[in-house]
Amino acid sequence: MRRAYSKKSEQKDFLCAGGNLLHLVVRNAWLSVEGLKPMPKLTTLTLEFIRLDDEHLVKVNECFPSLQVLNLNGVGGLKEPKIHLPQLRVCHWTVSNFPLSLAIHAPNLTELKLQCVEPKILVLETPLLSHLDLKIRKPDRVNSNGGKLSDLKSVSLESSYLYSLTQLLGNKSVERLELDVPQCIESDELSENVTAMDLVNAFPNIHDLTLGPGAWIKLEKSFGCNGIGPRCEFRNLKKLTVHLPLYYDFTFISYMLNLCAPFSEVILLMHGDVPTAAKNHIISRCKSNFPKIRWRWGMWRKSCEISWICEGDWPFSL
């Protein structure tokens, strides 16, 4: 059963009785939790574009103790929200304002997609977390279970502070890693440097690595500052996907390809504004220098939107 509210005017009462309600969606409203009645059977709650008079999410935690899926998208009015739900398994949270801190206490949470800006403190008490998608501009402090998230299998990070986050989240259990730096701050002098060696040390067993254009630029700059450095490799890497920026250094491309196992699959996505002759030239060099790699080619434009991917030769004559 699903009950949805879509009033665009202010809505001062959030008094849904619904003792047997399982799924609830509320959109485009101003909600007060005063007098909110518990819904002990509710398992899925979605709040979208809501002004919620529950600064710390205290009433949400109290009234929905059986939630297994929680979606919060553009929920305003939060100052120091704390999700404390023992049965929660999936949480997708896009934070629209600038709360001082965010905390998630969910011992059974396995999937978290969190997008926020600059909270001073981010607390993840989620020991079973296996899939993490985190977009955060600058985390001042991140606490996670007093140590590592040891069950992580898939990690996606978008931040200008990739080094701190990879050191915090890195462990041998991670098999899939996706990294990027927001385009608007990829050249921020205050952001941290991160190297390929840092990634190898933090995630030694990844099978699938995806690098967005911002992450590639950050790694390439570190490479240029530090030189080639010690030999390292992703020994278990089976697939590498690269969103190559408009301007790139082929020396660094070769360095990254040498980190792969000889028979890895590499998907090289070139910026749509790169001239056709330059695309053909880099493809020719990649194929001749790394003949054992299984190549796929493609093109991306803004926001990493992929136009297409093809196998074998580039569709233009070399």
C-alpha cells in the first residue's frame, strides 16, 4: 500500500495514522512532526523536497523503528540530523542545506548513497556497509565505526579530498572503486594530492576501477610532481575505465596502463572536443604499446555522460 502527498502549499500536520502502512512517499510539503503517530510496520519512507520541522530527526527515528529503506532528497530544516534505525538496510540521502554534522547509526545498513557539502563531522556507524556512494566536497572529520568499514565491496567517491577518504575507507575487501573530483574545484590549491600508489596501497584487491576526469587530472598532477616513483600494480584489476580529460599526458596514460594486469579490459573514453586525428593517434599508440589489453573506446561529454562505446577499431579511419 502506498500513500503519497503532493501538496505544494505548506502542510502543518504530518499525522498519518496508517498503523498497517508499509510504504510512504511525501513530496513538496512543509511538515510538522508534532503529534506524529508511530507507524511500527512502515518499511519504506521517501521524503522529497520537504521542509521538515525535525532538526535532528528524533521523531523520524522514534516513529518509524522498522524502516528498511529510507530516501531523503532535498529535505530542509535539518541542523544536526542523526539517523538511528536498527533495521535500516538501504539509505539514499541528498542533503540540500549545510548541517553542522551528519550521523548514521544503522547496524544493518548495507547500501548508502550520500551527497552532502561540507559537514564538520560525518559519522558512519554502519559495520555491515558493503556499497558506498559518497559525494562530499570537503569533509572536516569522518568517523566510521572507530576504524575501517571492513565489509565494503563497492566504493564510489567524488570529493576534492580523495586522499583522506581513500585512506579512511581503503581495505582489502573492496572490489569496485570509482573516483572523481568535482569539476568546479578540480584545480583547488587547497585540495589534497593523491597518487596511484596511494590507491594501490589502500585498495590492493580491486577488480574494477573507474576514474572520472577530475580524478585523472588529480592523479596526473601528482605524477608530474613526484616522477614515476616506485613500481606498483593492481594485481587483480580486470577492468579499467578512464574518462580522459581534454588535455592529457601520454606518459601518464602509459604509467596507469602498466598498473593493470596484461590481459585486463580497458575502456578509454575520450572527451568529445578532442579532434578526430588526436583520438586516432592515441588509440594507435595504446594498441601498439599494449597489444595484450582488451580495448574498448568511447566518448564522453560534460558530467561524464557517455556518448557511446565501441569495441575493436575506432569508427574513423586511422
